[in-house]
Amino acid sequence: MNFDKTRELRAKSHDLIPGGAHTYAKGDDQYPEQAPGFIARGRGCHVWDVDGNEFIEYAMGLRAVTLGHAYPDVIRAAEKAMHHGTNFNRPSPLEVECAEEFLGIVDGAHMVKFTKDGSTATTAAITLARAVTGRDKVALCIDHPFFSYNGWSIGMTPVDAGIPESDKALTLTFHYNDLDSVKALFDAHPGEIAAVILEPSRGEDPVEGFLDELRSLCTAEGTMLVFDEMITGFRWHLGGGQKYYGVTPDLSTFGKALANGFSVSALGGKREFMERGGLRHSKERVFLLSTTHGAETHGLAAAVATMRVYQQEPVIEHLWGIGERLALGFTEATREAGLEEYVHIVGKPCNLAFMTKGPDGKPSQAYRTLFLQETIARGVLMPSLVVSYSHTTDDIDRTIEAVRGALRVYRQAMDAGADRFLVGRPSKIVYRRYN
């Protein structure tokens, strides 16, 4: 493939934008050098880069585009709203309409506030939990890589430059599926923990009783349970991971798939807590999610249209079914190549990823980069294997053929070394202290 325009634009982007992109997961260090650097357009699950190369895409806007790129119903709704204006001095009726639609789906929530990104929503949940409980400390699941770019969360990663130690001291960590690690925090910090936050699932299911017992423990300790549903929402189940697993948190945050790629995220929760950010109480006020652009009309219109498609069409069922076809084909291809111990699927069919290991059996960025390089060369862009409603059986079958071709190179590299086949440097993990 030709990437001449990509190389030209890449040099300019790094001069103008720190990292060359506005999301670290989209950065050049996450991909091979032989990769599309800029996507010019998309339709369904296909994208075209600035050099005109076409790819079947997975990950779909970091899991945000669940229906497909430029999905007609969503685009029409957003366009119609924009023709009437995007932002006013008073609320738009779309704010009420979108709230009704959301709360009709997420039945564990009684009130909702919309904003633009997941970090803002999760941080608002922490602020609200601290206000309600009168406590400062937060316990987050350290096995789940990202809750927010704000200090209470990102301070727990190696990329903690600029985060005061005083902020980091207020965040505690526990492990998923390890209730004892949560109990240990409550024992060590009695009456001090405002919230426990985690994803209902990152891919693996909770062990039997974990979420239920966590719910009971938080209630007993007077601590608010917060579910980050940015990924599980509108994938595991229409009502999110909380509906799928049958456990209702006090607060939950949604985004990504909520508006099929438009910038809409949400904080939802029980009325007794959410009302603290409102006007109908006599307690101390909580300044909860007040943003200039948080309720832009076209974003909310896109969210309404997206949620209606979810309810009227078998979106969730398709994600699970087409993902299962992809997982089976991928696994069969690795078995044929004799690489099933080194390249394998992880996650649920609706939210798949893959692991790549070197000859020593350990996860390898070099071999991951080589695998991406070779699938890209065969017309598939797959930093993960997250499917959308627009992926067809033909797309899946073509992807499996690309995987088979990439695995043939991978097999050779296991004997001769990845460096012999890799063009340029390996990719790097996002959470690292130095470049």
C-alpha cells in the first residue's frame, strides 16, 4: 500500500498537535510504521485513508461507533437538529427527549446528566459520591485501565506527571473478582471511602457472587457503588452490564456507543443522589456537570436516534452473533498455523480483543506490531476485534483470510525473529512514563 500522503501529513501533525493526535490510543506509537495515519472517511465498517487505501475496520472509533460509520438514521437526525441551531441560552426540548429515552433503557437510573466525554462523566460521579457521603477517598479497580484523565484516576498509572501526591493519596486500588481486596480497603480506611468504581466487566465475567457481594458491602459501608459502563453499555445488553449481570449501582456512566460516535456521555443514577445536583432540595449544592457544549442539539439528536435503532432492530444480538463468527474463525486460523498458544482471542463476542506473544510465551509489542502490519497490508485495520452492526458475514470471512495470511508471516517470525519482517519500530503501550 502507498502511504505517501500519510507520511506528509504525519510530520505536520506532530508539529501542531502534541503526539500528533487528540487521543493517545490513536497515536502513531500504537501502530506500525506501515499503517494508515489518517482516516478520510468511513461508511459502515469500511474506512478509507488519505491515500485512498480501503480497510475493513475494527475497534470502530475506540468502540464508539456501534451501528457503523455515517449510519443514515443517525446522520439524518443530527443534520435536522443542526438546521435549527446547536446551542442556546436555555435548554432544548431534546434534552428532555434524550433523557426520557436513556432512562427508559437504563432502568437502574432515575435521573441523568449528559456531557461530552467519559472522563468528565466519571469524575462527576466521584464528585457526587464525595458530596453525598462526606468522604474523600475513592477505591478504583486497578485491573481496568482507564476511568478518567483526571488526577484521581490517571494518577494511578505510570503516566502521572503533573498529578499532585495529595490527589493520588486519596485513591485506593483493588482487584477485579477479589472481594477480599475490597474488604481490606474498608478495614484499613473505615468510614473514609466515598465510592467504589469499576467496570461491570472488562471482558471476563465476574465470578459468582462478586458483584452482588460488592453491592451489599458498599451498602453496608455507606459507600456508593459506581459502574463505568462506557464499554459494557449498549454492547453486553441494551441496559448495560448492570442489566446483564443483574446488579444495580448507585451511579453509572455511559458513553461511546450512546450516540454512535457523536460526543455524548452520561451520568445516570438513583434520584436521591442525582437530585443533589439539582434545585429541588435544601442540602448543600453540588455543582454537577455544567458544560457549555454538554447538551448540543445535534449530539443529543444522534443519541436519541441511536437508542431508537437499538430498540427497534437486533443490534445487540448481531454484535454477539457476528462476533462469535469472528472469534471462531480467528481461533481456527491460529490453530491451523500452530500458533494458538501465541495468538489468541480474549473478551466477549461483542467486544473482542486479541493477545500476541513471542517465542518465550510472553506478551510482545514487536509481534503485535508485526501482526497489525500484516493484517493492514491485507486490507484490515484491527487494533482490536470490536465489531459493529454494519459488519457482515462477508466482512468477517475476508478478515479471517487476512488473519491467515498474517499468521503465515508470524509463523516465520517465530523462528527468524520479528525484526526480520517488521518495517520500523515496534508499537508501545500507552501507559509508560517516558517516550
